[in-house]
Amino acid sequence: MNETMTRRGALKGLAGIVGGLLAAPAAQTCKAAVQNGLATSSAPKGYDPTQHKWLMALDVNRCIGCGMCVEACKAENNVPDDHFRTWIERYVITKPAPGSGESRGETFVDSPNGGIGGFKPGLIPKEDVLKSFFVPKLCNQCESSPCSQVCPVGATFESPDGVVLVDKNYCIGCGFCIQACPYGCRFFNPVTHTADKCTMCYHRITRGLRPACVEICPSQARIFGDLMNSKPEDPIQRFISGNTTQGLKAHLGTKPRVRYAGLDDEVR
Amino acid sequence: MKMPPQIIRLVLLTVAIVCGYFTARFFLVPASFGQYGHYRGDALLEIRDREPFWAGRNTCDTCHADHVLKLSKAEHKGLSCETCHGPSKAHVENPEVQLPKLSYGQCVRCHESSPSRPAWLHQVNPLKHYTGQKCTECHVPHQPNEVPP
């Protein structure tokens, strides 16, 4: 076998490498195209995320604290025990001390098991309660979301239709986003070992269904709709035009796509 | 002017590194990256790719339009069928699958009185409100303003 390297041999080798490099991506593209064609995605085709803009609104005065939304979300999204994509908080504000001149006393907040199974009567006697109410919480789907900004691998992003999502194939489970969220809406999923959060039931809304919590809520405390494809008489448009709404922690500039009506100062 | 050999070597090395970077990038970045923004566009498809658990009121309406119509005439108009009747996907796929019978707990869960509940909601203390009788003896769940015959 001739071990010496000839000019012809070297050129042939080089051509082979270059040819291989050029052919490989073409092969990859073909493979990807074939895989796309064969993929058995149950997701209906024809949904264009750039043609929708989802918004959730919550009416604090309508929430009765039954906890059905929390259970509906758990069942819909296989949320592990002790973790929540949505939960309900009970606020109890006591009466001010007589003669103190204050408008209110202390505030107590609890959320036993996220509100699953409803709320047992509170520990504060009824006669000491100035006011009390329930507040449903979920991911605020910020348009300028701190969680996407801190993700070191680009696994979390704001989709064109206004939902903050996690790409589970890219997430490395570092937990930066869980710490960055000012609303405490993210958790580490012990089953998938990735960050997890409310997706506004992305698999439902892209099929024309309502999110599980909105579907199951018995008192219409949750209103949901597509701002790009709704008429003024649709629930979401009626709600937004007929109420003063606000996002949580507006001073952080996160621009939440989850709006609250009837919110008290104490809710953060 | 002849370029010094160490400069030529540096230039070649730089070109090799830059080429290596672009080659690696070409192979490693997924095709759908950047479709909508600085993330994988296919991630949207993957997140969509799961079956809904709750069937939804509109699905019930396709067969039980009479009940849905009756429901929509009174206070319970905003209720979804599955709020009380439970997950119905199995029943939608095979109508012979029966949904569980409803019990007292379904009514009390929302209508038990609580100081935290808003005033517009009809609330009762189950320990004092006609104890021992069934809710449905006096109230029609699909049309709460009606009294059963």
C-alpha cells in the first residue's frame, strides 16, 4: 500500500470532505421534511399563532372559592401533587382596633392545598372580619416576562399569540425562571425535570376549546377570549370595556395578559 | 510584500475557527428556530400535541341541546355541564358509558355559606337548611328558579 501522499490524493480527500459537508445538510433537510410529513401530531393543523391574541380576565367579585378550577387544571395538565399551575388565595382583612383611626386591621392570606376541595371556615371569628374574598391566581402571561429574560437556553418564550410557554426539550431545569417570576407562578416539575407553568391550556385553546379552569368555573370568575378575533358582544370584550381592570404588580413593568377586576390593594 | 508565516498561520487558524463555528451552528440549530422569535417554532406544535381532558360544554350541546337550553334560561346558565357531572370525555367517545350520579356534595360545595363568599351567591348553612332532605326535593338543578312538581 502506497503511504506517500500525492497532490491528487489530497485533493480527492478534500473534495470528499467538502462534498460530505454539502450533502449532509441536504440529507438533514430531507429527513426533517420526511419526519414532518410522517409525524402523527394530533394537534389540528391550520392554527396560525400570529393570528390570535389571547387574554384572560379574572373577576374577584365572582370567585366563590370552590376550588373547581384548581382541580380541573390538575386533571387537564397532569400537574403533580403539591404543585399548582393555578390556585386560589383567601384574603381575610380584620377590623381595625377601635379608635385607631385606621381603615383596616391585619390581612391574612391562606391557600390550603391551593384551594382544592374548597375552603374550611377560617380561624378568624366572623365578627372580627372587615372583609374577605377569594383571588384566583395563575401565570400572568407577561408580555415582557422576567422568566423568558433570564432563561439561559432560550427554552422559555412569549409566543406570538400572547402565551408564555416552556420548550421542554430545551429546558435544562436550572430554575432561574422559577426565581425570576415575581408572581410565584412557576415550579419545578419533579416528573419531567423541567420548569412548568400554566400554558393557558395551549392544547385546548388552539382547538377552539376554553382553558380547563375557565370551562369548569361555575361562577364566570374567569373570562377568556381572543382579542384579535372577537366581537364587542363577546364575554372578553364586554368584560374589558365594562370594568376597570388591572394587572398584578404593575410597577414591575411586566405587562401581564391576565387582567383582574375588583382587586383590593392587599392583593399582590 | 511577503506576509510573515506566523501571520499566515494565525489567519488560517481564525478562518478555520470561524468556519467551524458556522458549520457547527448550521448542524445544531433546529430548522424551526427563529420561525416566530428567538426560540424553536416547533415547540408550539409539541405543546399543542396533547388530547384535551375536559370535553367542553359545546360538545355536550351537540346531543343534549335540550338540557343546555334549559340550563341557559336560569341562574345556572354559566355553568359548564362537566362542573357538576364530572369529566365526560369517555361518555362522548362512547355514549354507553354512564356518568356518575350526582350527590348532595355537588350543591354544598358552591352553596355552603362562608363569610369570604360574595353576597350575590345564594348560600345556606347545610346544618340548618332543611337537614335530612335532598336538595332536589325543592330545587331543580338545571333551572334553580323552578320548584320540582
